[in-house]
Amino acid sequence: MSLLPDWLHPWRWYAGTVIIEALYRHCILQESAGSIGARFGRPKGAVEWRSLRRWRKQLLISPTLWGWLGPRLGAAKPAADRNEGKTYLERLLAEGGHVVQSGIRAIEELSGPVRKTLQDLVHNRKNAWPLKHFLPGFLLPGSSVRLRQTLPTEKDSGPGPP
């Protein structure tokens, strides 16, 4: 099992904050796909960036793009257009405590709310669950029985095989 940083989504090339900034520019600020792509290192002159449409459709639906929040935030189907994408994005950002503003200055403030939606969660392709379920040194969540926490030394390799 891997524990990823809260800003990194499994099976994604871009960090969560990059995806949200691109969607913010696309759905809320109505910037073109070409200008957004150029900002994130895509070739100059590329008019289309298919990832934007895919991310918009997967937001709050796909398990790797906050899909575990979708049912609670009222996202039952993929966002069909920019307006619906804007609605889903506003709901996600509100979940993180961000009030959506217009303008470029608002983008500078996006990383905090995005990270807050993932704070203290372990997530995989299908689910997310609180990190506290895996507290180190305890046999079961909520259990007061501690596991033996010894580190191997030169004289003793520890409780079992390495």
C-alpha cells in the first residue's frame, strides 16, 4: 500500500491543484484550451487540450478526481458542458472552504482548499477513507492494544524475518 501526498492523485500525470487550476480557468474564467495548455507546458499553437474536457467530465464522478465526494455534493452524472463543470467545481471548492471569486488572483488561493478536500484521507481508484484508520502501532482502529514497536539493531534483527 502506498500513501500518496494529499496533492497527488493516483494514475494522474498532473497534481490535483494543477487539474483544479486548469478547470477553474476553463469553466469559471472561460479561457481557451490553447492558452491553458500553453500555461502548463503544452506546445505553442496547440488549440485543443482534450484533458480539460476529460477532467471536466470526471470531476466528482471519477474515483481519482474526488469521486468519493460526488454523491454528497450532488454530482450524479458527468458535467456535460462548462456551466455544469463550473457548478461541480464550485461545490468542490466550497467543500474545501473556498469562496469562488472571479479573476486571476483567486487562482493563487486554490491550492489550500484543494488540499483541504484531501486532508487526512487515504484514497485509491475507488474509495477514500480517513487516515486515522491506519494509525501506526495499533492492532485495530480504536484499539488500545499497541503492537510492539522495536527497531532492528546490529545485535537483534527484531521480532521476525526482515
